Amino acid sequence: MIQDVQALFQAFAAGNMDIAADIGISYLKMLLMFLIGAVLIWLAIKKDYEPALLLPIGFGAIITNIPFTSIVTDPHTGEQGIFGFLYQNTITNELFPVLIFIAIGAMIDFTPLFQSPSMLFFGAAAQLGIFATMLVALALGFDLKEAGAIGVIGAADGPTSIYVANYFKLDPAMIAAITVAAYSYMSLVPIIQPPVVRALTTKKERLIRMDFHQNKVSKTAKVLFPILVTIAAGFIAKESVALVGALMFGNLIRECGVLGRLSETAQNTLANLVTLLLGITIGTTMTADAFLTGKTILIMTMGLIAFVFDTAGGVLFAKFLNLFLKNKINPMVGAAGISAFPMSARVIQKMAKEEDPTNFILMQSIAANVSGQLGSVVAGSMILVLIGKAAGL
Amino acid sequence: MNNTIAQNLVIGLEVSAWGLVGVFGALLLFFFIMIGLDKIKEKDDTDKQA
């Protein structure tokens, strides 16, 4: 930094304003990245917005922009630094997203979905945002792979977003922008969803009550489900085996009943350890030159579009089904079909309670929300397969 | 592969159509798996009913 300051003064003294401007701008960009990192940390601590990810990402963004740091690559020797090593061996090879999926799978309870299996279709409908956002990205000039990865922000599923972006070998700074967008908007679900739901539904629709049958689900069913789903998904799209397989493996550990310690480890230690390292590793890719671009701003904007279309997709699908159903579905439940579990289900139940304090649609919302976790992984796999073919991968 | 925006949009529409078909199709399959598995009751449940 001392050399830079000297170079700046020498440039001024020599009247070489181009060099002086370059140095000055690079320091301004550094300060801006410090600010962005600080904002992410503030959102994590003060607002409780996905703190497990946003705080490490924010801190990573700060340390990577300290001039001449060698945490990613040594600027003098070109040697890989610790976070460069971590990125190459845990993100680029998809290790961390897959490990997080095992952890998530161990946390999922499919019982509400077994008790209300028709909610599965809202997990499909709420993935509309992925494809709608992909089209918007294409219209804005992003190429197929970039648009596909940006669209997957609409999966409302951080690991899937990272997995797909890496699969398409996108620039690390773009992967960082996609990751920050995915996790930021996931934490903003309580703010994004209600206005969209209210705009697309009438008060009468929001007051619809639904029955829920709390049947007992056999352990055999809960053990066979992850196995059969993995096989089925693998035959539909072989690219889905890593994601769906990891998710269902985690779920199998949970449901088998004989691996309590492993299930506990997956849900807690594994989830926390990977999340901690994933966040800071992604954050260290947010260098000023790579991150402060028009593309980043577009990606952040399209993340919002993705979540709006996801919500709209689920709600409109419910309204469409109601045209044919005698026992109507409360359309708000459709909005819970996104993968932001369990936040979206809670938001929808809260909205239902605001309309009618005695209306309880939490179990249906949870079923739809759980379905969203399946739907997002399948949708991400569809993007891998279809864009992969179209882009000649 | 350098396509124009229009070409990419056409591909994107095809991807979206097939993608949604794929997602709904997969979840429909999971639906049938779930319905089928839900018929499996534990032995102690059937004994109690008997």
C-alpha cells in the first residue's frame, strides 16, 4: 500500500493523471467492497438475514480486497493461497454443495408431504421463477449458461445455485454474485412474498379453509421413499444423481432409525462446518474488479424477479386448480412451494392468521414447502441437462 | 457458442417448456411413489386394526 501511495504522488507530480486516476479508482473500489462486506455483516447481525452465510461472505469480501493480500493468490509469486486452495478443492469440484445437501436431507421430514401428497405439485409450480428469470437474463444479453445459473437463484436454494453455476464453469465473481443474491433473497422471503400473494388473490380466496388428515406414515415408507426417488430422478436426468442422491442419502440416514449419531452429525456439525467454510470461501472471490460490474447489479435485480415469479407461479397454479376442484385450495399455500424452508410456510400461515385467526393452513404450507425442496433440486437438474445440451456440454 | 439474443431466447423458451414438463413429470412420479408407499402399513398397525 505504501508503494501505491508513493506511485500515486509520483503520478500526480509527473502530471500523469491516467495512472493517478487508475490508482485512485482502485482504492475507491476497495473501499466500496469494504462497505458491501460491512453491509452483509450488518444484515446478518442486526437484521438476522441468513447470518450463517451472509456474515462469512461479508467478511470474506472484506479480507480479499485488502491490497496485496495473498489469501487467494500471492500477487508476487502467483502461488495459491489458503482460500484459493479451498475454493478449488471444495467449490469447483462441487464438494461443499453436495455435503450441504446431505445435511439438508437429514433435516427434512417428509411426513407432512406423505399426509398431503397433492402439495407436491406446488413444489413444481413454484419453480416457474427459475425459467422466467432465465428468459429475462437471456433477453438482457447473458449467454445460455450464465442465464441458466442466474435463473436457478429462483430455486431459493443456495447449494443448488452454487452447484449449477460451478457445473457451467462460470467466473468465480459471478458465482459469488449468484450466491449472495440467492441467500439474500431467501432471507427476504417475509418481505417479498406477502405483497405478491395479496396482489394475486382476493380476500375470499385467502380465507379458504383446508382439511388436513394426520395419518400415520410407516417407517418402511419413509425409508423406501428416498431410495426410490433417487433411482427415479436418476433415470429422468442422470445429472441429478449427485444433488438428489445427496439429499436423499441425508434423508435416509435420518429415517432409517439406526444412525442417530450420523443423522445428528449431518444436521449439526456437518451443516455448520461446511456452511462456515463455504461462506468465507465464496466471499473471498468477491474482488472489486470482478464483483463491481454491471452484471452483478443485473444479477441482484434478477434474483428479486426470480422470487416474485416463484411466488406468482405457485399462487396462480393453485387458482388454476381451484377452477376444477370442489374442495378449494387456499392459493396462498402455492406460494409456500418455494424451497425457502421453513420460512415460507411460516409466512403463509401468518398471512392466513391475519385474515382469519382461526384458519390453520400451516401443515399444508409445510407440505408444499418440503415439496419445494424436492422441486428446486429437480428444476436445477433440468437446467443442467437442457442448457448443457443446448450449450454443447 | 455465440448466438444472438433472439436465438438464445428461442432456445430458452424450449428449455423452459421442457424444463417445466420435466419438473412436473418428476414430481408426478414422486407423487405416485408416495401414494404407493403410503399403502404400506406397519405390521403392528394392521394387527391393531384386526
